[in-house]
Amino acid sequence: MNHLYKINTNTSLKNIKFNDAFNIHSSYNLENYIEISGNLIHITAIVNWERVEIGQGNVIGPYSCIGTESPNISNFSNGNVKIGNQNLICEYVTIHLPTNDKLGTIIGSNNILMSSSHIAHDCILGNDIVLCNNSAVAGHSRIMDCVTLALNSSIHQFKLIGSWSMIGMNTCINKSIIVEPGNIYFGVPAKKIGKNIIGLRRKKITKEQLNNELQLFNTLISNENYL
Amino acid sequence: MNHLYKINTNTSLKNIKFNDAFNIHSSYNLENYIEISGNLIHITAIVNWERVEIGQGNVIGPYSCIGTESPNISNFSNGNVKIGNQNLICEYVTIHLPTNDKLGTIIGSNNILMSSSHIAHDCILGNDIVLCNNSAVAGHSRIMDCVTLALNSSIHQFKLIGSWSMIGMNTCINKSIIVEPGNIYFGVPAKKIGKNIIGLRRKKITKEQLNNELQLFNTLISNENYL
Amino acid sequence: MNHLYKINTNTSLKNIKFNDAFNIHSSYNLENYIEISGNLIHITAIVNWERVEIGQGNVIGPYSCIGTESPNISNFSNGNVKIGNQNLICEYVTIHLPTNDKLGTIIGSNNILMSSSHIAHDCILGNDIVLCNNSAVAGHSRIMDCVTLALNSSIHQFKLIGSWSMIGMNTCINKSIIVEPGNIYFGVPAKKIGKNIIGLRRKKITKEQLNNELQLFNTLISNENYL
């Protein structure tokens, strides 16, 4: 790899906060990422800048493709990919353009998208989400806050995934399973296997917060087209 | 990315039909693909041109590797990868060289191979197939027409997959399950869960067509080495 | 692709043994790999040479990322990735840096890591292992010798995987299942489905060897932090 640019953490990035899981002091990272508007972009990443709106403190890793066209028979749009702040996007991640002009494909803040994870067209991700390797979210789905998708898990299109839920390894969330906030789902097809006690405790979620989130979840299921 | 070449859709590609799921008018696509013999090849795709025979109207996407060597202890051959027309190959797709000189690794026409899908050595794909993200087909298998492999699904080596079948998300087609035409299979291990009614209706398949296909399927199972 | 360098198998690599599954005589391989200290590195592979210790006869394939930083909230270290000899690393493989200075992320010898397989931080791999496409090993796990991870399989963090075991396609090895040497595991969650008779016969493993390995396995489970 050519070292095109050496990031100067002392000056140019002094006031920018990155995701805690990104090692800003690694010499590999300092030499192989370039700074663009307060974000660090690996020199091999493909970003369709004309169609990507982005905040600050994001990292886009090796060979990832952000804002490229979705393979999509139904519709093409002029919508954008919209990315918040402090997201860590690792290797070979794909985030596709939306098919709908109104909303866009939306990634909140402070999410970690690990290697080969995939966000399809028109998906909406909240904050503090972890997508493990090879986890894939099909089109038009919405992932609420603090969700973990474990290795090799899959989400059907048009699904709503409740906050603080945990989707197990090799698990398939298909049309018929409702993924309510604060629970663990596992299997092919997925079954609810209990409360996500560790996840809820770590985030210090009260019973009231969980109830409010469940109401929001039910409202979204009723008013929007989610499954 | 450098814009090495701007495709002129008005002249050079006027008479070439591409896959309906490829947005030929996207400015990203116009600027990052180059035209080679009536096909569009992303500037980062690796194609082993000496060993790839290809038709027209195909798209090979970012970072895909087509016609590279298979990790293969048994045998090496001089066979080729053979690709028909109007296939859409997305990001990080691998199509490996065959181990057998006679046939080759064969991809028909009008297939969509989504990100990180994999076609191993000596596989044969028909037409109108969709391989979703991370679906993987092991060596020597044959996928008949209009099959869908959903996210993160796997096909064992030497399998025959019948036309208009649908393989569910996170599903494993292992040695012992027979994937007959026109059905849905799901689970680890996969079970037949019913007729692929939507798929058959969309393609307007008559009972007679389905019966003929089943006869062809049984003949292939008997006469060839398929499982 | 530019042909930067044409490998001369007659002179420079005459005395170096590569993995049997790598076709050293393929013209694609001769033209797209460069020789570095007795190893063949694809011109698009990313290797963090400051943090990778490597033997001889290894192949690192297209777009693989070796020794890059792990997305890791807990800890960063100065540890290295350590790779033995005659490993064949295919496309899009990730091997991440350790979080622990003492050991490192360790890959033995004669392993085949197929496309999009993933070795997380602090993992230890023995010898003669096959990781099929999209198989993923989470952090701090240890894979003993001659193990096969089939397509799309996943290993939970801190797991110990016994020698001559076979992990089936789309299989999830979670916390609670013990993967003893010489057995086959399959399903979500995985269940032991019998002895790996073919694997044990191929490697000519005696009952005594298997018993010794089981004792070693139990010692490692007791004395280390493996699950």
C-alpha cells in the first residue's frame, strides 16, 4: 500500500471524537486512512460522495462500498445514504442507495458495522448497534437502538427490530417473528429465548423505559409498513 | 476513485441490454465501470480474462474476483469460467475456475449474484437465478433456472437444485435433502415447507411445465453424479 | 490489473513448498502475486507488515486484510499476528490484531482459509484446518488441528474446538456446546451428531491418539479460560 497521507492526530483531528472501538493511535490506521471532513476513510474504500451525507468521527474501512447502487428490479431513486457520527465501518461493508427519495438509507450514530455486514436499500439504523461479521439486513428494514446482530445472522425485508434486542449467531429473522425490544432471539427460524438481561443491565434500562419503547415499537408496527 | 473513463450510454452501449436490476443511468455506475466487449466491469474488479468466456450485457461489480483459482487439493485444469448475458454480479463475488477441462464453471444468463456470494469450481448455474448476500454454492453443484438462494444460505457440493425453488435465509442444503423444482426449503438442516406458489405464479408456470421439469430433474439425478 | 512482477518459479521459489491447494503454475497466480520473503502476496492484499510475523510458503489472496485493527472496545495491544508456513489464505479474509501483548493472534501451518472467512483478535489456530467461505471465529477462540468449519458456520468467542472435528454448514457453536475432538457438530444451536469417522480415517488417527487428544482438550478447558 502507498502511504498517501499521514494523519496528524495532534492537529487536524484534535477536536473530533471517534468510535471507542477504533484505535486512532494505531500506526496502521494513521497511515492508511485519509481525513475527509472530519471522518477517516481507508484509501481502498469506495464512497459515492455525490449520494452520501455524513457527519463527523466516522471511520470507513478497507474495501467497503458506501452509497453504491442496489441490485434492484423495482425502482431507482435520487435518494441518499445518510450517516450520523462516530460510526465504525470495518472491511467489505456494503451500504446501498435507497429506492425511495423521501427518506433514504439511514445510519444513526455510534454503530459498529463489522466485516462483510450488509445494509440494503432504504434501511434505517438507530444508534449504538453492533452488526457482527456477515450479518445482513434486507431492504426497507429498521433496526432500533442498541441492537446486536451476531455472526452470520439475517433480517428479512420490511422488518422492525426492537431496541436492546440480541439476534443470535446464524439466526434468521423471517417474516413471522416479532422482535420486541429487550429480548434475545435465536434459531432458524428464530424463537424468543428470553429477556436480554445483560444487555438491559449494561445500558441501565428501567422497566418504564422498556415499556415506553414497547409502545413506540407497537405504534411503528401499526402505522408503518413494518412486519 | 479515479474516473478513468466515462461510459457513453448514448453511443457505445446503445444496443446492449443489461440486467433490469442494474441502473445504467446512475452517475456512479457511469463513472466507475469500464466497457469491455459490451460488458461493464468495475474498475476494481479482478477478471482473469485468459480463462473467462463472456457474452454481452454483464456487469461485474466492485472487488469481485471472476475466474481466479479455486483452493483445491484434488485437481487443476485448463477449463474456463463461461458467462452468458445480462448477469448482474455485485460486490465481492467469487466465481472460481473449474477442476475439469470438459465443462467449466458455467453461469447462464440474467442472474443476479449479490454481495459476497460464491460460486465454487465446476458449478453450473441456469438462468434467472438470484443469489442473495453471502449465499455460497460448493463445488460441482448445479442450480436450475429461476432459483432464489436467500441471505446466508449454503449448498453442499454435488447438489442439484430444481427450478423455481426457493432456499430460505440461513438454510443449509446438505447431502440428504432433495431440492425438487417448485418448492420452498428452509432450516438447518433444510426441510421442504411447501410449494413455492408465489414463485410459480410470477413465472406463470403450468402444472405440465412443472411436471416436465420434475422429469428432467429426476433424469439428471439418475444420469449424472448429483446428490 | 497491472502486472507488476512476474514470479519466476524456476529460480526464486524453487526451494519453497506451498500449500497443495495452491496452483503455483497458474498464469493468473504467477502474474498477480508478488514474492515477499518466500511468501506469495496478491497485489491487492493488505498486510500490516509492522505487526505480522510470517514463515514461508504462505499465500495471501485478493483483497484480504491481515493484521489490521480489530473493532474492539475493551483493549488495544502491541501484539502481533503470527503465521506459520504453507497457509493458503484466499479472497477477502480478515485476520485481526490481538488485544493481548503476550500471545498474539496465531495461525499455525498448512491451513486453508477460504473466501470471506474471519479470524478475530487473539484467536489461535493449529495446523491442517479448513475454514470454508464465510465461516467466522469470534475473539479469543482456539481451533485445534485438522478441524473443518463448513460454509457460513460461526464460533462463539472463547471457545475451544477439538482436533478432527467437523462443524457443519450454517452451524452455530455457541457457549454451551462442548466441541470434543473427532466429532461432527451440526445445527442452530449445534448438536453432536456422531463421530467424524471419515475425517479420523483419512488422517489415520488411532483410538489412543484420540484419547490423548481428549485429555489435552480437557486440560485446556480446565486450565485456560475456554468455554
